[in-house]
Amino acid sequence: MRYSILMIATAALLPLAACSEGNPSEETAAATPASAFMAGLRDKCGRAFRGTEAAGGNEQMQGKELILAIAPCEPGGEVKMAVHVNVGPLQVSREEEVWDRSRTITLSDGDSGLTAKLGQRNEDGSAGPIDGTTTTAAAGGSDTRQNFSVPGAEQPLKIELGTDAITLNVPDIGQTQGYSAPFQTSDRVAMPPEAWGDAVG
């Protein structure tokens, strides 16, 4: 009698053991470097960070106040980063400041891999020369660093999620000057207005 009860109990536990093992393919997909990279960005969604001085040949950005805003972020979808540059005279009131809000990078992780779409809009919402340029991440990326080969650029677009900073290395693309700038995640600022063009699509 005790043997029969033991056999019944063992049989009842087998489906539970199978469920606890999970689906290996799903667990592997969730643990890819691209998905971990996107999760790291989403952790900072809705926040804005001050940047230190930009390097590179972009004269408009050199010596200027920089802000990186991460928003909006769609659950499991796109994450947008906007770079805001205070191009007006410094040491003036906020009402007198002049900001360039033309630069965005939109990231998404889909069936074709991790992609980056560059945005460049004028203040009236019209598209700039590189607006809509889209590229897929190169092989070998990690959960903290991704590189993208950009059409028309000699160097790749690089995005690094460091312990203390998010660093953007945007190459020269055609006649559009690139830049390199770290944004300190410990130096949070108020969210700026929308990037140019966001309100019109």
C-alpha cells in the first residue's frame, strides 16, 4: 500500500519538475548582450544627465553645456536618447538660453538585431541630412557596449553604458560633424523639452 502511494506522489511531481526547468531557448534569448544592453538603458528611462565637454571636430558643441535625455521608452520596444546643446551665450538666465535639440538616437532590439536610428530635425520639425539613417549593431557587442557601422561614416557609432557615465561616440557622417561626449549618470538634471520634431512625428 505504501509503495502505491509513493508511486502516485512521484508521478504527480514529475510535471512540476518539468515546468521548473523552463524553456532553455527563451532563457537564452532573454540573456543576449543586446537585450541586456537595452535593459540597462530602460533602467534610466525618464531621466536626464549632464554631459562633460564634447570632443571631436564639432565646433558647435565644444565648450557648451550638454544634456542627454532618455525618453520615451516603450516596454520591450524603442528607447530614444536626445542630446541637447546649449548653443547660446552662457551665464544668462534660463529664459535667455538658446538650445539645439536636433540630435536623437533611437534604439530597438528586434528579429534583425539591435538597430540604431539617427534623428536630425530642424527646429520647425523638417528633416536634416542624416535624419532616418539606420544601422544594425556589429557582432561582438556586450551588455555595456555596442558598435554600429554607419553608412557614409569612416568610424562606427559607439554607445557605452559605463558604471558612472553613458558615452556617445557619433562619427562624422558626410558633411555632418560627429562628437564624443560622456554623460555622468550621477549628475542628474531636470528633463528638458522634447527634441525637435518629436511633437510632429
